[in-house]
Amino acid sequence: MDASTSPLERTLCDRALDRAFAGERLSFEEGLALLRSANFLELAQAADDARARKHPDSVATYIVDRNINYGNICVSNCTFCAFYRKPGSEEGYVLPLEVILGKVRETVELGGTGILLQGGHNPALPFSFYEELLSAIRREFPKVHLHCFSPPEITFFSKLFKMPLPEVIGRLKAAGLMSIPGGGAEILSEEVRRRMAPGKATVKEWLAVMEEAHRQGLRTTATMMFGSIEGPRDILVHLGHVRELQDRTGGFTAFIPWTYQRSEGLPLASAHPTGVDYLRVLALSRLFLDNVDNVQASWVTQGLKMGQVALHFGANDMGSVMIEENVVAAAGCRNATNEAELRRLIADAGFTPRKRRTLYEPAE
């Protein structure tokens, strides 16, 4: 705590740390006090203890999969995104089916078990494009897990094709969709989203997709991109939304926070969160989300060494070997690894590496 911390905040923070070490549920204000004022190493220890209570075997998991961006044409105009291109851009693309199938084949040959499919909000593609894409992959690669289409994409489908949300998800599931990634959440605070992503799904719409997916038996992840224009309260609002929905559905398999990756020329280019900022929010996420089993380290945005450190700040999963990644790379953040190196890094951090599949079941 610094000298500017008020006596009331100090008292609240001390109480919150005591409750965190005891494994008790934190209130909104307690979580906020920890985020703002907790001693960095005490926060780390509390998060590490919470991780150990859920995962006492000192195992850190990882997955071999691929993030295929089937297209980059988008009408959302998000102020933080360096990846998308507007309709009509010469740099816009939609991958042909044979190219996508080739990428899946290569993933399987490299020992991959899952495919993450995401793209922009492209008004020119028919709904049949997505159904045929899923069914073609399922037909040729029946053992590959299809983890596809973020909530903003699914919301976009519902609006563009004038189709109720349950029908959209039901038809995608029938075509081969097996789970839904938590992308496009950014910060689940309406005021922040209006400034960052005015053309994207609202907080209520993002949550509605997840709740309907859970109702239909699909598991999902939840994410948070922080370190841009939000404040500490916005982060707690976001975590509160995730925890409340998880209380009702139990459908989230994991939570993945990462920092905004700035790119020159974008309106949010001045943001520059540090590694300490990342670790503080990661630890707080583990403590506040007491009903989410898995917290993932984002080495793709933070670097491999920081990924190792994250395993001692509450994370129990190192995420993906990430055979392919385009969105973060478009912002200039290019970290890469392979399975052997990721296993070594996990072991060097003091954990037993274990390969998993998308829904956290063992893959070996």
C-alpha cells in the first residue's frame, strides 16, 4: 500500500486479504480494495493459495490448437483493433474452404486437438457459409474440437439474418459447433464499450449469448482485455458479471485476462499497461472468480517468461502452443513457442505439464 491509501481502504484491504486466504467469497468493494491497494506479494500468495486449493496436484495444463481467422472484414470499427479491414478494402480477405481445411490438417499433423475459428463482422457472407464451414471440418476431422465464433459474432449473425439467438446457436451446434470462445468481451462495462466498440455486442448481448450457449449444453470461456480506458471499478464490474452468470449456469470452463496491445495509429495507442498491472489483475481474477476452475496465463500477450510467473499468481493453465495467431500479432505483439518449449517452461516454473483438450479433459 502506498502513503495515499486511506485508513478505511487499508482496513478493508486487510480484511479482504484475510478472507481471500481463508477461501471466502469477496464482495465487490473487497475486490476493488485488493486491486487498488493490496501488497503485491501478499496478493500473489493469496492467489497462489486459491489456485492450490482448486488444483492441489501442482499441474499446469496447456493445449495444442490453432486460431484460424477465417476473415478480417468487419463493420464494428473497434477503436483498439489493428486486425480488421472495412468492406471494400484491398487488404480484406475471406479464406477459401480448402485453405481452412489445409490449416486444420496441418494442426492435426502437429498434434493439435482443437480449432478456434473467429473472424470479423462481414455483412457479405450468408449464414450458410458458417454452417458449411463447421460441417466440412467435422466431416473431415471428426476428432477435432471446434471452439468457434465469439459472442459478438453470434450477436451479429442474429441481427444480420433476423434470426433469434437460440436458433443461431442451435443451428451452429447442429453443424458442428462444440463450444464458444469468450472473445469480444473487452470490458463488460457499457460506458467503456460505447467508447471502445460502439458497433459491437453490448454487455447484455455478450452475456445473453453465453447464457443461451450454456442452456443448450455448450461450454464457453470468458475473457477480459484491460489496460486501455477502463478504471478499477470497470474491471470489478466485468468480473462480477462473469461470476454472477457462472453462479447460475456453471458453463464457463476458464477465465483468460490479457492486456490491451497498443498499435500506433489507433485511438487507444497511448495505453501501456505493465507486467505488474497484468499480474495484479490476474491474481485478483483468481480470487474473485471463486466459481471458475481454470485461470489461463496469456503468454501470447505477455511473453513466455511472464507466463511462467503467472503460474505463481493464480494461473493453472498456460493456454495454447498457438500454432497460428493473427489478431494480437497485427498489433505488433509476436510471441511464439512450441510444445517442447512450453512443457519445459512449465516444469522450470515448478509445475508438472499436462496436455489437455479444449474442455480441460486430459489429452494424453
